[in-house]
Amino acid sequence: MFRNLGITLLSIVLALAVCEGLLRIFGAGVLPKPDLYEMDPDVGKRMRPGWEGSEFEAPVVINSKGLRSPETPYTKPEGVYRILALGDSWTFGFRMNEPDAYPRQLERILNERAATRGDPRRFEVINAGVIGYSTDQEAAYLRVEGWKYQPDLVLVNYYPVNDTHNKLASYQKRANIRAIHPWLLTLYEAPKRLYLRQFWKGLRRTIKQKLAVARAGGDPNAAARDWTDGYREGDRGWVAVQTALADIGLQARAQHVPILAVLLPDAQNLERYAATYHPRIAPMVEGAVRAAGLDYFDLEPTFAPWQGREDEVRFGNLRHPNAKGYGVIAAAVADEIARRYLGWETPPKALVEMSGIEPPTSALRTQRSPS
């Protein structure tokens, strides 16, 4: 009996090993790369310095400081106006080539406008976006790393669909396990590095979505998950957001640097977002931002012209923007920065159209969105 049990277990292990190997070979383009990230005691996870590869079929290069951004020294050169952009996958540039990410498009627009006006300053926008980051992680990153770059302005890009997830707490749990013994953490973390785990998470999410659509009579709009449940006073995730924004406000005042919190939209269905979701969450987000002493910029009006035309600014059927959508964000944020902090007048429309809103460097890819 024990012999048969041993053979069965060995067969299962070998089958799983074969599946893992096949997924690493054939699933590399559609599954997240576990080795892109490493644990960090302060922010939970960081991107691995020097990592190069493909993430969801988009080329990704991580610099020596763990950012998807050109190599940038901490010391700011003379004549440079430096902006640090904090955020999650929307800031990182999910599925985009790096030049198409919103921070890089913002940098190009600002430099073009500066040249047009004869402003001698050079603008740098550091992309500190990390896929899956929540607001508490961004506050922690700013505290331990962000200020080293000597920014003149910090952007906190708030994505309301999932930024109430209190992810830093789960990473602190891992830090406690590591404190017991590093080997225990290695054992605990091992499944997270398996492609099989990523495949199962994606499969489970897809099945849930299909079942929801089927229960809604085949209407994907009716089956869409209402993500606003976390926006309740006292909810743990919302308290984490309020605490993180307050922390960022304290840091900003200590550094004497302005912070602009940017409320990103839910691009999956802009009409539903404007009519149903935005009225629920925007007053709470704005209130928390104002209470923290930060500046606030809401992109909902910017995306209003694309209601019913989401395919023009959205990546496939996902919630993330395409290159044009990121360009829309970049141009609007550039206008706000110019008005609030630079003393520039809003540029003529022709200049906006010349500013590289949709560089043709990103192929349209249609893969699953990350958790």
C-alpha cells in the first residue's frame, strides 16, 4: 500500500514539474514573472535591480535602483525640474513599451513646452510605478527612497479600483516570518515563484468572470464587479488609504515639496464610472487628499469625451489604457502642473497634438490583467 502511495505521489510531483516547465516555456508571454520582484523590508516588494525580460509581452528593463526608468542619479543636476511619479501598474505602463508609459510621455510633453516657451529648465519624470502597489506602499517607498531623488514635485497616482487593498500588511506578515528564520520564509514564499500558481490564479479569475457574465444573461456590463464596496468609513482598506495619504502629507511638509494626487478613472466603462462609481468614491478620495494637505486633480472630466469610445483609449477589454490613453493622462497632468506649479498658460491645442500623445511603439496586445 505504501509503495503504491509513494508511486502516486511521485507521479503527481513529476506531472506538476512537467506542467511548470511547459508554462515557463510557453506561458512566459501571458503570465506575470515571479522573478521580477524581490522582498523588501520597508515597502514589501521591489522590482529586482538590473532585471531584463518580457512582462506580459512588453519589454521591461529595470534600472540599478529597481525602477522601470532610465538610470537617474540621486543628486539632481543643475537646471533640472524633477518629478517623481508614484503609482501602480497605471504608472508603470502595464503592457506598454517604456516610452509609452504615462511618466515618459509626461516628460516629453513638458520638455517640448519648455522649449517652445524658452524655459531653460530640463524636465525629468522618474517612473516609480510598480505593478500591484497600493497607497501605503507608495508612502513607504517615498519615505525610504523617493526623497533621495530630490524631487521638485511628487505625483501620487491613485487608481480607485484596487488602491484600497492594504497590501503592505501582508508583506509585514512575511517580514515577521523571516524574523523567525529566513529558511521558513523561503519555504513560505516558494509557491509564489511558481508559474503554476500564476496560471491557477488567472484561470480562477477567468472562470469567475465567465460565470458572472452567464448569470447576467451574457451582458458583461451587468456582470461587472462593483469595486466601490471598500469605500466605507472604517473599512480597513480605506483607513489604510487615509493613513497613507496623511503620512505622505507629513513627509511633503517636512521636505517642503508639493504633492499632486491624481485620481485615475476606471477605463473599462467610462460612462458607468462617471454615472455610478465616481459619485461614490470621488468625494471620499478628495476629502482624504485635502485632509492630508495635498493638491488634488481628478481625471474624470478629462476622459468624459471617451464615454462609449473606450476602445480608443483602453487596452483591449481591460481596465488599463493603451498608448493613446496614457497620452491623454500625460497631457492633462502636464496642463495641471503648468497651471499650478510652473506659471505657464495652457498651451494651444496644436501643441498638445504635436506632443507625442500616441507614440507608435506599443503593439496592441490582449492578455489578462494582473491581480
